[in-house]
Amino acid sequence: MTHKREIQGVVVKKSGDKTASILVTRSVLHPKYHKTVKRFKKYLVHDEKNELNVGDSVIAVECRPLSKTKSFRLKTIVATGVK
């Protein structure tokens, strides 16, 4: 069995049918100033049941490419956002 990469982030946009855009934040040590800085990246996640809303905290797992830019599918919803 192969190891699939998991990412955790917050839903920032509902992008069409069965798709959501999530923002993943990671902390990196700056090479010159030796201070922790935040780095951000957006991923498209496949949501088969259309159950995600903006503000939800989710975990997504890597899968085969579902479209040109979508290679992650929803695993679990960690916390729901404010409605």
C-alpha cells in the first residue's frame, strides 16, 4: 500500500459543483532572519456529497488527478465554520 499525503486547511471558496478551495498554512523558519513565517497554498478538493461550507476546517487526502488542477479528495470535516 502506498502512502497518501494528507493536508489540513480551511475552506475559503465553493468552486463549482463538488469542488471546494482550501487554504493550507504551514510555518517555515526564515533562512536569513531565523524567524518563523507563515506560508500559504490553495488546493482544490473533491467533495462528492457537496457538504462543505466556507469556514470549515477539513482534512484532504491525495488521490489520482480528477481534473487539471484537482488531485485531492475530502477525508473528514474537522470543524464546521460559523454560519
